[in-house]
Amino acid sequence: MTGKVLDQCPKCSSKITNEIECETCGIVFEKYFQAEARKKAEAEQVTIEATGSGNRRVVIMVSLVIISTFITAIYFGGRSHFLSGLNRVNPPVTDQTIQNVKEKSSQSLPVKVAEISDNKWSNEEPIQRALSGTVLVRTPWGSLGSGFFIGEHAVITNKHVVTFDDNSFEAFKNGVERNRKIIDLEIEKINEWKGKILQMTAGPSRSQLELFIQGKEDEVNKALLIQRKNEEKVEKLTDQKYSQDLKIVTADNKEYSVDSIIPSTTHDLALLKVDSISGQVLKRDTKEQRLEQGQVVYTIGSPFGLSNTVTSGVFSAYRKKVNTDETYLQIDAAINPGNSGGPLIDKQGNVLGVNTMVLTHAEGIGFAIPIDVVFEDFSDSL
């Protein structure tokens, strides 16, 4: 650690418990001091360049003043007016003037550069770190969700993300079968009408019925295209509903197979084991503290398949689920289909919970499972 002995983190001032990295904000001390050394060297270089440019600016400024005043003197016609105007408006440029400009340039410019650099890193690092540890979860039956690394080879998500919804499937299947019966009945009617046309003589009534039949056939043909696709989907889902071929997609758009799934027996949580990758682990705050109402929070996930989406909001309240001891974090940050299983974080990038659900027919009311519950449920698997 570059020979430095630290009692507290140089970035967040937390007490040091790990000589390699800060357990609270996650910085690696060696890299931090190297970055600070580079900043100092860059600031010194900027000072040297600013001093040189200061000299050039003085020369250019003096030249422009002389040229401008010379043109004015010619316009008004007189050398004596030119000389007196120069002395009155612009005092003589001396070595002291140049030195004052040099000192002013070397004092102001490096400070501004350092301020911009510090603000940029302090705002972007925690969110970017959390994005790197968040994944899209893709199921074999086509649904999408989110998750995040809670261990190097372990991703946490919602159980409903990786569990086939039998009720929804049965409802969809029944609807497809009902539509097939309706289409078949329509085809029988059309055939009856065609039989009647053969018995009709040529005339307006027959022509009208022919146009009517043609319109009905067009409607049935369109319905059949949709019906065939839905029937294929039912057949595919029937084959895949018991498949465990889950995939995760990381922030750099690389796909990895899930080796095993460990569902929680008490909460809407599931732990996915992925041995083929060492992920960016999202860490919780080591200090035990309750969230404050109005505290800024962020959700990360893949709403409607839009990966790497960040939304912000505030913590609203702790809520108890009716007739249970389960506690949820109520937030107003957006949670949409595909966000389920993603992390809820604070501005330091600490994970606070697992985004889980929204209140139906309401806006700005979402819920997350506290991160402590994850460690309680999967303490033996992490």
C-alpha cells in the first residue's frame, strides 16, 4: 500500500478493516494513491503550460492594442494624437506587468481542472460500479428479469423471474384453444354461405352475398395467421416450461449459462450459481442504519428488455406485508416489467434491497426486499 499506514479511508473516512480496499466505498488503496499522484503531476504540467500561454497572451494583447490604436491615429490624422492616446488609455507594458499576468494564470487554471475531475469521479463511480454488477436474466420460455452479483459466482434475483407461471400459461393456452373453436365455426358458416350461392340466380342478392363472404374470408385468414403463431408458442412453452436453461447477460452484453438455481422457501428470492464468470459484487453498507424517509435511491435493471437502465427516486417508508412478518422497502423510483430482481442502491453504490413489485393500478409505489433478508435466506450458499 505504497508504504502508507492508514487508520481511515482517504475517500469516505471510514475506519480501515482491510489493508487492500475499503469495505465501505470499495476503493483499492494502491490505485487510489496512484491516481492522486497522477492528478498532482497533471496539475503541475498544466501550471507550466499556463505560464507559457500567459506570456503569449500578453504579447498578443499588446500587439493588438498597438495595431488598434495605430489605425485610430491614422483615421484622425496625426502622430502626436497616436502617442498621447497610447499613453492615456494604455499604461506602458513593463516586465512587472508580464509577471503579474503570469502569476494570475498559474494560480487559477489548475484549481478549476482539479475541481471538475473530482466532481466527475465522485458522481459516476458508484453508479457505474453497480451497473457493472447488474445482469439481465433470460428464461427459456421468453420472459426477462434482472439480477445482480451478491457473490463472485452468485446472482440474486426474484423467484418469480425464474419460475414458470403455470396459471398464466394455462390461461393463455385455454384462450388459444377457444379461439381455434371460434375460427373453425366461422369457416363452417362460410362454407354454408358458399353452398347457398350455388342455388341462387345471378343478381344483386348473389353479388352482395359473394362480397360478404369475401370479407369474412379475409377476416378468418388474418385470424388464422395469429392463431398459428399462438399455437406454436403453446407447443414451445409446453416443451420448455420444465427447462432449467437459464441465461444471464452482463453489462458488456456477454451471455453465460446458469449452473444451478436455489429458490428461497420463505421469500420471493432465488440464488443463481454461475461458475463461468467472476462478477462485480455489489456490497451492502457495513454500518447498520435505517433508511431515512426522503433519502435518494436508485433502481437498476432491464425494464421491458432495456438493459442497463437507471432510475432515481426516494425511500418512502418501511412496510409490513399483511398477515406476515415480511418487511418491504417502499420507494417511488420506477419498477417496470423486467426490473424485478435488480438492485436498489444508494448514492454511494451500496445495495439496499432487491426490487420486487409495484402496487397494481398505482404510480410511484414500488417495493424492494431488504438486502439483509438475502443474506439470511442464503447464508449457507454464499
